[in-house]
Amino acid sequence: MPQNLNFARKNPVGRVCSAPPTFQILDTVRLGKKLGIPQLIVANKFDAHDSWLPPCYIPTSTFKAPNTEDAEERDNEMERILNGQQIEVKEEQKTGWDIGGDNLKSTADGIETINFPKQTRQIPDDISPLPYNLLTQQNISDKAIADAMEALIGVHLLTLGPNPTLKVMSWMGLKVLEKDAKTDTPPPLLRFIDSPINPNASVNALNNLWQQFQFAQLEEKIGYRFKDRAYLVQAFTHASYINNRVTGCYQRLEFLGDAVLDYMITRYLFEDVRQYSPGVLTDLRSALVNNTIFASLAVKYEFQKVIFHMMRTTIESCCANPPRSPIRELMELEASKARFSKMERILESGKVRVTVDVGNNMRFTGMGRNYRIAKTTAAKRALKYLHQIEEQRRKDMFHTSSNA
């Protein structure tokens, strides 16, 4: 789910993209063209020799851009695609491979030859070699249209405030939540462990986590008490923490909080009296919104103590039984007999394959999405087989000694 959210948010909105309707990827370029934004943009600098006409004068020659009809047709086709309409499959223009059939083929001495007719391009006299008329038209990139749409949203936010800006964005065609809109956001507390015998099992488990990790002390430090405790527990739950079965991990909340922080910092920097340039604004935002700053704030408010309490059992278990690298264990067990092969990439699946030879008659193969995973898998398979042989050898020695 978080990966899908990041894809939907970070997908470039300044370019036309084909995405599933469920994502509803918003294309500001398409919406800008639909609202007539390009006609209001001045994208070319004034040049009296090329792009200026005196008042009351018009061009005397007719002009037809060579790709105007194709561009309009592509825009209309993209509009139909985004609206969920069916697109007619057009017959492709035949090339030299299709025209002529067997008449163009000849065979001599067992060699087949295809003689393509020379293609001549007919250019009508009334088509200008330029892509547009310098006197009556201008060339505007898709990025300029998208930037203009974003600038309009910024203007409304500064002058009218958040709620009217949401209405303007909705009028533009952007899917946003307006003020007082009802949402179907599910509660953070999951009730998978509830049963008819114990209907409050999830609530009891949440209270146990609350007391075990002393979240009440954290509330005192930040000066805020949560109405729904499940949100705070979820905010401190990593995706790998399996002991929390009553809330999700923090990834969805992190996705939302990251956007809110980005907006708040951006708004503060934009309204600074020093009026920074766009480049400086970007640099300042990158310097303020990063892992180092947030880690420092977490230590300042002693959030790391809560995280340590949640991970303490796992840390002590790992210290008591340190995990060993399968590759290192295999090399220590068979130092002079284990030899790993070079990486082989499978074109069909894109996976990587690595083999390890143990001794002269044992070979084990491992596969994965990269070399490290494939090598580790091969080592695990080799160790499993060697441990089985060692276990069988011990059993045989035990039976032999018992019979003696």
C-alpha cells in the first residue's frame, strides 16, 4: 500500500501518462489545455523582426502547421483514454515490408532478396517548413502549462486561503477533498483478534502495549494527549515488529506526515521577509526536511527511548544468539572446498543465479533479485545439506557404538 501511495503522489503530473483508472492520476497539462491556459501564457520574448505585427495588420499568407492535425488528434485521443472511452484501432500505414508481397522477392543461389521501392515524400506547397507561425502562434512546452497551473493554485492559496483554494482546484478538475467532506478513513485500531468469547481483546492488547512502552510519559513530554491511543502506538510501530497485532505500521502515517511537513516548511520559507529565490528555497527545504534534522529532534524529545523499549527483547535475543552469515559459515566449514561461481542473469525473469561447488561432487544453486541474495541462498542450501550429512554421520556412529 505505501508503495502505491508514493507512486500516485510522485508520478510526474506535468506529463501525460497512461495509468490504471483506480489511481486516477491527475494530468495538469490536460486540464490546463481544457481550461485554455496556453492561450493566456506569453512564452516567447518580443522580437520586432519575427514575432511582431503593427496594430490593425494581419498576415497576408495562409499558414498550415505540418503536425497540427496530428497534435489535435493525439490530444483528443488522450482525452478519450482518460475518460475511460474505447479507442478505435486504426490501420497502420504499410511500409516496404508489407507492400508488394512476393513480387518484390527474388531468390538466387539459395539467397532470398527483397527489393524495396524507393519511397518519395510528397510535401504540399501550402505547408510551411516551420512547426508554427511566428506571427500568430507560439510554442509552449507541457512543463510551462503544468507550472502555470501550479502557480495559479499557489496564488489562490496565498490570497484566499486553504478552503477557497480547494474549491478552485476542484473547479480545475483536480480530485481533492473540500471542507467538511466526509471521508471513509478506517479507525487505526484493528480488531482481528476479537472473538465472541473475548470481544475486547484488541482493546486490552492496545492497553498492554501502552503500559509496556510507557506512552503516557511520551504524552507528557510533547504536551498532548491522544484521544485515540491507537494512532500513537501505530506511529511507533515498524513494519518488522510482529508483536503488535492491533494496529498497522507507521508507513501510511509517515506518507501523510511527510506531505504535511513539506507543505508547512515550504509555506514558512516562501513567506520569509528575505524573499529567497526559487533555487535557494529548494536548498533550504532540502536542508530542513531530512533524516538528520528529524533524528536530532527525536533525540531531543527522547523518542529513542520508546523505540529502544519496543526493540529491547529483539536486541537481547540477537545478542544471546548472534545471527551468522551463511556465506561466512560455509567458508569456515569448508574453507578450501567451497567455490562460488560468477553471477549469471536470467533474461526471461531478470533474476540472478549463483552456484557454489563444495568438494568435487556437490553443487548447489541459489537464485534472487541480486547477487548477494542469490549467493546467500546457494550457501544456505549447501549448509542444509552438509548439516544433514553430519547429523546422519552422528546417528550412524551412535548406533555403531551402541551395538558394540
